[in-house]
Amino acid sequence: MEQSVIYTPPQGPLDILYEDSEILAVNKPSGLLSVPGRGEHLADCLLTRVQAVFPTALLVHRLDRDTSGVMIFALSPHAQRHLSMQFEKRSTRKTYVARVVGHLEPKTGTVDLPLIVDWPNRPKQMVCHDTGKPAVTEWRVLRHGENETRVRLMPKTGRSHQLRVHMLALGHPILGDPFYAEDDARNHPRLMLHSEELRVKHPENNQSMKFRAAPDF
């Protein structure tokens, strides 16, 4: 299981995409926790690194440890409330890029499958039509490679592992996924999933803002 792997997060300076008096956008590297895990050995995370430079920074949302890309932090309690409400009401717009196993067809589509935690195997999630929470993901194929597809994913909900389980449900798990990929598909240097773009409204003036970071794969 992934938990048994020694936690050796990447080092280096913060990759700051945007900052002002209310918000901070950062490009999170793959392999770094968003928030501290349980135990001193999992204390290093993006939140504590950000707070070392921006002491007033507050958490708004998270990315999985192995997912890279755009994360936004609030720099005031007002900004945190405002941004958190946007995520809660699903008024934010999130776009991801992934490399998945096989040739995904058709070019576009939607996955609408409810998800719930797979308790005996947590933190894995699974599809459950009886007790799962609604989860919807739209996809658009960018290009096909040799037995793989680069795809853009637009989640309409924010369930844990949503993109990873939805791609698995289509029969195209994300390359490098330590939970849901198997055999050669798991044997990649990282999870091939990246938060490419995040759109929010600024907490001070409600102006629409877009933050982008290109994937490194």
C-alpha cells in the first residue's frame, strides 16, 4: 500500500503563480502533501511551507499528495470564507490534465458515478450506487500516444480520488497511480495527474481570476 512508502517530498522553493493581499496561488509539486499527515514524519507539506513565507496563509482546498498543480490559499479569514464558499457551492472551475492507460474513446464524454470510501482498503474510494455521493467528471481527449491517452478532465464535483476512480471505471486508469493502476501502468516516476487551471472569483471584488500551471509530463 502507498502508506508504507517512505515519505521523501521534493525540495525547492515555492513556485508562486500569483499573490496579492488576499490570495496566493502556488504550483504544488507531485509527492508533497497539501496538509500535514499523522505523525512527525509527515509534517512537511505545502501548507507549512507556504506559512513559513506567508504567516497568515489559510487552507481553502487540497490536492492529493501525488497530484501536482494549482492550489490557492487565502491570506485572510475573509478570503478563506469567501473562497471556501465558492468550492462548497461548486462555482469554481477546475481543469486537470492526465495520461491514462489505453486509447480513450470517444473524444469527449461524462462520467456520472457516485463514490464512497472503500473502508477495508482506505484511503481508496469506490463506485457505489446505493450509498455513494454524487460525482461527475467531464473529459476531452487531447491526443493518443502508444497505448496511452492524454486527456483533459473537468470535475464538476470534488470527491476524494474522483478523477482517479472515474478513469478506472472507464477502463483507463491514470498512469503511475499507486492505488488504482496495475503492473506496467503503475511503474511510472509519478502519478500522471496535474491540476492545470483553477478559476475563482476574487474575494475582494468578485472579479473572475484564472490561474494556470503547465504539467511537467
